Amino acid sequence: MNKKPEVEVTHNTILTKIEEMGKLELVRYNFKDVVEYSKEVSRFLPNSKVALIVSGEAVGCIDLQKLQASDLQFLGDSVLHISLPAPEICYYRVNHTESKVFGKENTYFQDAELVDEGYKFAEKNVKQAALNSGILKQTSINAEKILKPMLENMTGRKVYLMPKTTMQAPPVPKKR
């Protein structure tokens, strides 16, 4: 008779931090990338290389905690102008469960270090790829699609969403 070995687990979970959140996530970009990360080991040995197939994501949002009372302008009984905070990238990351090491060459027992460096490089690339792909503009477009109808239904007013930069007065030229 095969008896299963007994397993005993002891753990104590401690809440370490509570944060207020106000970021409205409006768009997620998913990326796939093939990264070949190469590192020189010495002049006498061939370079170490790892090839990674990386899955990553970046999320665009608007931080509603940055919204001030002065950003809301009620015009009469029928119009509301809202100056929204600038869109931003909430977070970007490599999705390790969907990424994998495709190949390794001449790693000289430094596999883990090279793979880790390759993933760190790929993660920075996810942020830049999202910016290059227009994530901030798409975040603004999605804010208009999502927030405007919701706010119009809640207030019963025509709502105009504007980025904060367009609401500021142009600088006054200095007199000579």
C-alpha cells in the first residue's frame, strides 16, 4: 500500500501597505518580441547569447487623483468642461508566463544571469514600443469614448473633455 507523504505548511500573511488608487486604466497594448541578448565574456571566448521570445504589456491610464475642483468648469445649466490630467503609462511589464527562453549559446554557467538581463532589456523595450505605438494618444481617445457618455448621463449636461495643456493660457510676450 502506497501511503502519500504528509505535507505540513505554515504561513503568516502580513498586510504591509494600503494605497489609494485613482488611475483609470483605459487601454492595454500587448506585445511579442524576439530578443537576442549577447554579452562579451572575454576576448578569447565567443560571446554568450540567449534568445528569448518575450510577451509584454503596457497599460495607459489617466490618474483621476490629479483632478482638481478648478479643472471642472460649469457653463450655465447645460455644459461641463473638464480639464483631464495628461495620459500616462500606468505600468509596463514582461509577462513571464507567456515568455520563454528559445535558445542559449556559450553561456558558461551564467544562464540565469543572462536570461535575467535579457528580460530586463525586453521590459524597457515594452515601454518604448508602447510609446512609439501611440499608447498615450489612444488613452486620450478611450477617455473620450468611456468618460464622456458616462459623465453626460450622470450630470445631464453636455461634457467636453480637454487635456490640461489646452486649457492653459498662452504665455504673455515680454515687452522690450
